[in-house]
Amino acid sequence: MDEFPNISGFNYRIARLKVGDDAYYRIHECFYDANAKVVLWGESSPHGETADALIADLEQMLADAKRSRDDIFDVPPDQP
């Protein structure tokens, strides 16, 4: 079994998945190592225990997506 990487931070980020000549984009929750390299990611679904918490999560996703628009994470082709 592979060793679990040390995580030093996370955020939401725009990710691109290429399928043949096409690509599509999603928001992924990305986790970083100490060198700011993405080491884990997952599909993100906004959530919250209250309506206000859900709205806050959506606002955070949007703010992080705006910051990452010039540094899009390419999802490796073998790991959608």
C-alpha cells in the first residue's frame, strides 16, 4: 500500500480533464504537500449544515476558482 502523503493545505481549484481532443472543467478540492504540489484531489460538492453554511461554502468555492483560473490543475488521464 502506498504511503499517505503529508498534507500541508487544501483549497478548491479549477481542474481540467482532457477526453480525446476535448476538455471539461470542474471544481475539485485539492490537497497540497509541503512543496505546494497537488497530491490528492476529489470532486467537490457544496455542503453545509445550514442554508447559510451552504452559501458560505459556495462563496468559498467561487473565490478559490477565481484565484485558480490562471493555474488550472490538469487531472491525470488515468484518474478522473
